[in-house]
Amino acid sequence: MSLEKTCTLFGEQFSYKLIADNNILKVNKFEETFYDIFSCTIGSKKFIVEKIDTENGVPIVTFKLTIDGREIVCEAYLIQDKAPGIFLNQKTVDSGILLEKTPVKKLN
């Protein structure tokens, strides 16, 4: 399974591929700019992601994507690679966590 589609990440359009394995975010470059916050680059596009865990020395990060008009929260392995890309498991796309907009309460 390797079908390419498009998504939006921090207002930038990216292609992503559907895979049968774990989600992977491959970037040209990443660096920790704050504690557990990484600045990432794919081509000339820059964005940030938040580290939520580490497995075998590889950061696991979370970020918001817009796919087919739906905003979802995605978790993925963050890998620096010369061939960057977003690789998502079909289950992530189908059952991604929808972001719920909560109303702001007025202060008295």
C-alpha cells in the first residue's frame, strides 16, 4: 500500500503516503529549539512539532494535520533523512483524533 495524497501542516501543503506500518515524519533537518519542541524543515518549508516520547533514541512527535478538511492529531517517529516525506498508516487517517473546538468562557 503506497498511495500519495496531500495534507496541510502549519498552513503548508505537503504530500503524504499511506503505509501499512508506523507513522513516520522524515525531514531534511530538525533541531530542538525548546524543551521537547523541534523545529523541522522539509525542503524550504519549516514547521514545529512536539516530542511526546522516545523509542530506541528516535523521537516520537505529535502534530496537527488537515486531511480532506478534517483536522487530526498525528503521532509519528521523527527521522532526519535526505529524502523527506510524511508517511501515515491508513488507520491514522481514518480514525485520527478530531480536534474539538471548545468555546472560551467569559471572565466576570
